[in-house]
Amino acid sequence: MVIKNQNSKEKKHIITKTKIESKSDKTTINNPPKIPNKKDTTSKNIKKPPIPPKPKEPKKEMKLIETYKIVADNVGAIVEINTTATEYVPLYVLQRSEMTLATHAILNTIKDELITMVNLTVKEFVDPSSLQTVKEKFIKKAMVLMEKYLPFATPKDKELLAGNLIHEMLGLGEIELILADPFLEEIVINGHTEPIWVYHKHHGWLKTNIMLKNEEQVYNYASAIGRRVGRQITNLEPLMDAHLTTGDRVNATLFPISTQGNTITIRKFSRSPWTIIHFLDAKTFTSEVAGLLWLAIQYELNILVAGGTAAGKTSMLNILMPFMPPNQRIISIEDTREINLPKFLHWVPFSSRGANPEGKGAVSMLDLLTNSLRMRPDRIIIGEIRRTKEAEVMFEAIRTGHSAYATFHGDKAEQVYKRLTNPPMNLPEALLGALHLIVVQYRHRRKGVRRTLEVAELIPTDNTNALNIIYRWNPRTDKLEKINKLHRMAQEINLFTGMSDTEIDNDIQNKAMILEWMMKRHIKTVNTVGKVIAEYYRDQKNVIEYAKKNKDPYMLLGAELAKEIINNDNQNSSV
């Protein structure tokens, strides 16, 4: 048994030892005494037992679901999404060209020289908006050094290597590539002991083939993100909320608060902001519901967009805001900048700020909200209501004649109302009566789609408020069905405009027709959608005629914005 468990060298040694000791008639553990009438059992006569074959590992037969190419700073990669019998979730496999050790060594030399060659001002180093300028400086100097150390490399290879240097020195390494994937919504690092996870728009959660070297690398990435926006993460402050220069939201935590290691969660936002046409294309809601919400915003009714985590609350708020007339002043208040409005609107965006290391300089959303009331806004957009004070100030702003729009966590209109009127919010029902509409967004996790679940009116009564559900989504038919007629909204529009119920219905249908025409004509970008809406407020009949006759939008938009439609179509076809 001893021989069986040793390697070949150890076996030889033991056999030799046994022979020597048997000559001197000594009995050892390795040389048992002879048993009469039995076969000689000395080690000389023991046959080696056959070595059992190693169990075969199950083959990882991959089934390809989808493949496409991504590019970041001239560095390209192929994405393959596969399923295997050994994994419970699909795999996100990033395939890119590998560099030799010699090339790595040369790049390290170039990196060391770049640090001394490129001079950055303090503003360039800390200002997120100057990152592109800094990148251009580094690339220019890197190409000079490439000529020196890699004179025979092709221009394409030099650009590729320069892009890799930029990712390592100014970015997040290999993560920069997956940040460039337009189909990803979340990128999650749960420490260095497991692969990075991503949430794909079409395939849900996927496990990647990318792993970080150690916990220090995770910490360094979190620190680099924080420095760019004036935030820091330390053992004393192990939680950080920040955003990348692209506008993507970042949350980071440190061990031991996160018990399995340091974590980073990146919520990605579309590089081309969503518009109402994207929502209609995705069947998030119908053109009729969109027309109703357009009418509500046109006549300054107050709207709260609710939903669960990642249900599309902020996206819904963002796509509704271009319905505001261009002759009104808009102020938006957010923790992280996510709202993106057409450039010709009278819009002043604000974002809150955390305290510095000494605990000073913090500017909360409540501070900004209170201050905004002194800036003569016509409309106030609030990224998200989280606290009682924010809700109180918002509803007081509504009471003083300011239209307000915000997001709030709640899965149904009834739940939203209960959360607002019960502890810890505990808002008076009379105050809540200033709210006109609640729009609830829903994320269907099994199908991977988002839908508008409910559109409800808040109707004040004697001592309380009643909910009138106008539309509700039917999961069996995947349709947003009309449940009840307009009540309060129709009354208020009639009171201030004199429009009858029939005229209100016709107006909603005209707006729906315009939106459907925009879908047919691929008018999808923030500025082109905003332009059509602005033209509607200037000459309503003209825009309705364009929609009725399905006219080419070139004359309505002008050459510059018409070109934007063509460029957007080309980008979509190349993805």
C-alpha cells in the first residue's frame, strides 16, 4: 500500500531500502516477515497495481447564441454569447488579439516614458470633461514612441497598441472594452475571485471570461473612478456613489463591508439617449398613451413616474421631458446626471455633491430643490424622491405654481400612494392631491422587456384621494388596455382651455398620429424629436399635415437635423 501511493522515484527508493534491510535480516514496516505456505510477499515480488484512468472531464460543448464586434479607442474585440452544459447561465466571451511577452515589455517601457513626456494641468487631471483632450495628448506622444521602439509595426497595429495603453493608463483596462458594448446595461465586479458579470439587454445576466488579478486592482479602479469626480473611497468611507465621464453610474464597496471582497457596479446608460420613439419601437407603451402623456405635459399637469429597480423610471422621465414647450424654463435636479434634453430647450441641469474628506462642501438634492424655487422655473424635474423633505419641497413647489416631474420607487399606483401617505414619508393627503398622474414602469425579467404597467389619475375627494386607473398592461396579451375614461385630467384641461371631451380625444389621436409618423420616418434622436415637438407648438396644423400625408421631414427639420437621422440610421445598421 505504501508503494501504491508514492511517485516513481519514491518507489525505487523504498524497494532499494527493503533489499538492503532484508540482507541484514531486519524486519521493517516495508519488509514484512514471510508467512509460511504463502507466496513470497517481499517487495521484490509485489506487482504494481494498475493506475486507474483519470475521469474524463465533461466536454464544454458551447452553443453559440450571438456574436458581434465592439471597438473602444481603436481596440477591437469579438463578443460571443454561448451556452454550455456545465454552466447555469450563458457566457459572455470576449475574444481579442493576444500580445507577446516582448510586446508587453516594450509597452511597459513606452508607458514609463509617456508618464514623463505628457504634461497635464491640475484641471485636465480632475476635470471629467477634459478626458478626451488628455487621451489625444497621450495618443499623440505614444505614436511618436511607437516609431522609436516599433518602427516596423503597421499603422493599424500602432493604433491598437496606443489604445491598449490608453485603457491601462487612463481607463479601467479590459473593462473599457465591455463599457463600449451598446447592449450591456450593468457591469458587476464581485471581487477578484470570480469573473465579471454583465447584464445584457437581450440575454439577461451573463458570466464573462474576464477576471481581475487581485483585490488591489478592484480598489485601484474604484479609486480612479472616484478621483475623476471628486469622490474618494477608503476604509473609513467604504461606500462610494460616483459616475464615469460617459455618464454611467458607479457604486463601489470595500472589504470587509462587502464580505467577499471589493465590489464595483456600473449602471450603463445609452450613448444615444432614448427618446419616445425608441419606447414605441420597443412596445413599452402605445402611441395613444404617449399622446395622452404629451397632452398632460403640454398643459402642465404634474407626473410621478414609479417602478421597481431597473424598471426604466428615469428613462421614461427622460423621454417625456422633450414634450415641454421651448419657451419655458426647465430646471433638473439629480444625484447623477441622467436627464438629457434637446439642446434648444431653456434647460438648467443641477447635480448634487458629496462632502469632502473634512466633511464639508456637501450640496444635497434638497438644497438644490430649495434653491431652484428662487430661479423662476416653469418646470422642475427631480431625478428621484427618496426622503420626506424632498417630497415635501416638491409638493410645496407644485402648490406655488411650478409643474414638477419626478421618479419614485413603487410597483403599482396604489403602492406609490400608500408609501407617500404612510410613514416614513407621511405626506398629508391634501398635499398629495396636487399630483395629477402616476405612471408605473415594469420590468418583465423572464422576457427581458420593459412595459408601462399602469397610468393612473389621482382624484381629490372630500377627505382623501381616489385612484382612477386609465390604462393597465395585460401580461397575457402583452397589451396596454384602457380600463377607465379620463376624469380629473379632462376636467382640468376643460377648465383651463375650454376643450370638450371629444376635442381632447381628437387631440390625443393627432398627437399619436404624429408620433407614428416619426416612427415611420426614423425621427429618433433627442434633437430631431425635440425639433418636431417644438415645430408643433409653433405651427400645429403644419406638423399634423406632415403626419397625415406622410411627408418627408427634410423641410420641417432642416438640412442639419435631417442629416442626423441618416447618421443615426447608419450607426444602428452597423451595430
